Amino acid sequence: MLAPVFLLAAVVLAAPPSGTVFAHGRRDVPRVALTFDACSSGRENRCDEAALRALVDTGIPATIFLGGMWMERQAEVVRRMAANSKLELGLHGWDHRHLDRLSDAELRDHLARSKEIFVRLTGRAPVLFRPPFGIASERDARIAAEAGLVTVTYDLASGDPDPKFTRELLTRYVVRRARNGSVIIFHINGRGRHTAEALPGIVGGLKARGLSFATVGEMATGR
């Protein structure tokens, strides 16, 4: 079991411009953000405890995006995450549907339902939103901004769901491809086949390249 640490206050971001998406940080600052999706998708509404433990053991800050249905089934895990001062939490929608299949009203309900359970379990309001599949139109980002959410995608997909990726390939790929400001996506709901095994080597390799780590909120605010 992961030991709770200190409750992290919500990151306060300025209201995002309507329709904007945050995909990476500054390219002149040598730091990256490790992010993890907890997707709501049928049998995968589970937590990869090994990956979570490996992440916590690294002692670095990271951002985890939580699906609404996933939070419903993993309430105790969400509470543990919320109690860890190194973990920043955001929304990953209610379920894992493409947002372009939702009407404006359905998208607003999708976000509202996710926010409600997030607040209930963490005791704070979310400020970050990663759309399912990392795809957001200007409309999606605008509606999210109206709900007080910054839409976040990424610029480096780790490839951790790929069945052909071994731990060594995953580690080498991420360490080589990361660049200043990269927002790197992994999965923490069981889709990352070798995420837990690869994380220590990835963190060590990125540090060896002179890169430090930040949450998405820290990158977005320039802190």
C-alpha cells in the first residue's frame, strides 16, 4: 500500500483562452512532464498498482488524468493519489468516447459528471482535462474552458500499450525522444504493458540527459 503524504492544494491556473490546448512546455527549459491516463474503458477500469508504486518510488512529480467511470470503480485509489503531494490529478472525461461524437450539451454533461466525482473523492476542483485519445477540437477546448478546465494533450506518446514494446524498447524510445518541454503520456489503468518495469530506467535516463521533472500545472504556469 502506498503511504499517503500531504494533501496537495489545487494548482491555480489563469483562465485559459477559449479553444486553446496545452501540448508541451517551453522548449528552452530542460524539464519534462510525465503524465498517466487512467482510461475508463470496460474491463480496463482497473489500476496498475505496480506502475503507481514505481512512479511513487521515483519521488518525482507527475500528472495523472482520471476517467469518471474509472474513479467510480477505484475510489480508494483516487483518495490515495490525492493524498500524495507529488501527484497532480486531472480529468480524463467520463468514459473513453471520441468527443466529436458528443453534442455540446452531451460534452458539458460529460465534464460535469467527471468533475462531480473528482471533487467528491479528492476534496478539490480539477483544473486540467485530457480528452480521450488525446484529441480535442477548438469546440472541445472552448467548452472545457467554460467549465474552468485547461485542455491538455501531449507531444510524446510513450507507446506503452504496444505489445511489441519490451521494457528495454520502451525505456530507450522515451529517453531518446524526449526533449525540453515534452509532455509524455503513459497509462496507469493496465494498458501499459511494461510501464512499471520501465519507469525507473526512464527516469534515470532522462535525468542523465540533464532533464528535470514538473507537473503539467507547473509547466503551464511557468513555475
